[in-house]
Amino acid sequence: MEQYKKIVYYFGELLGPTYEVILHVLTSEKDSYIGAIANGELSGRSLNAPLTDFALNLIEDKVYLEKDFITGYKGTMSNGREFRSSTLFIKDPAGKLTGLLCINFDVDQYKYIAKDILSLAQIILPLNDLTASHTTPYIENFSNSVRDIILTVIDSKLLSPDIKLSQNQKIEIIEILEEKGVFQIKGAVVEVAATLNISEASVYRYLQTVMRKKEAN
């Protein structure tokens, strides 16, 4: 991965401050770490940030078996900032996925520049029209913690302290999180337990129920 680390810093400097370049190193199907990041201030991520929900789904769905890379999908930060993102799958000679090289382009400032230029010509378009993607429906949510990922996946109304969740509701939430690959992230069980206000043992028990149901189907 040392060569890819050099590529991260090379492209980070070459492309400039509107491009975030990040290397995710996979140590197993469930564990990973950020090997290098350039211009991480764009998303606010550091070397301790987890994989995004989208990246987890790519791994879970084994998209890398059919494609070497995907490009032009939309990435959204929790603060509403928008990226145009691309991911290169790094594979060993046997085809095993060992890492992800991601490049995220910050389109926000150009979106507003484009609006100003069009307004000079008295052409008014909604901001969303200026960045509409016509290439892929993929949307990636950038998060700085496991809890952030949970909050992007689960309806916030269900996590209100005023709502008492039934056992079936808790199992349904665990099932959604499992499908999104959240439990592949280190420390996910602890965060899920704290978010749902249940014990870690309960999370493991509900997760076993979900996995038995999945195997039965």
C-alpha cells in the first residue's frame, strides 16, 4: 500500500484543495483503516474516520468482482456539502479486495459560481439543476463516526428518547443496520447499543436473530 499512499499525496497536491483523496486499507472483510488522506478538511475526516455507508455496501455486495472502479456518483456530507465521487477498487493478483482509492470533488463552490454566471445572462435555474447527476443514482453519505452512520440510516424519530421501541422494532433496526454493513465497522455494537439505549448483549442477541432469518431465506 506504500505506493498508493504516495499516489494519494501526489493527486492531493496535483488536483488542488477542491479534491479530497483518501486510501482505505482493508485488513479483512470487516476491518479497515485509512492509510492516507489528502485535503481531508473538505469532509472533516481524519485517519480515525470509518468507511462510509456506501463503501460498506460496495464491499458487502462484492461490486469489485464485476468492476474495477465506479465514477461520478454523488456524495453528501452531514452539513449538506456535496461531492462528485469516484472509487478505484484495489485488488491483489488473486482478485481479493485489499483497499479503496477514493477521490471526492467539492462541487459546492462551482455550483454557486455557475449560478452567478447564469444570473448575469438572466437565466435562473434551481441550484439542484446545476449539479444533477445523469450518470448514476449512487449517493454516498460521509460521516465521521459510527454514530453518524447510524443516524443517516435510521429515522431520527425512532431514536427519540420519548419513544419506547418494541422488541420487533429494535430487531428491524438491527436488520437495516446489518444490511447496510454497519456491523462491519469496529466498535459498531457499542455505538448501536448506546444509540438504541439497550445492552450490548441485546444487540448481539438481535443480530443473531437477524442472521438466522437471513440464512433461512
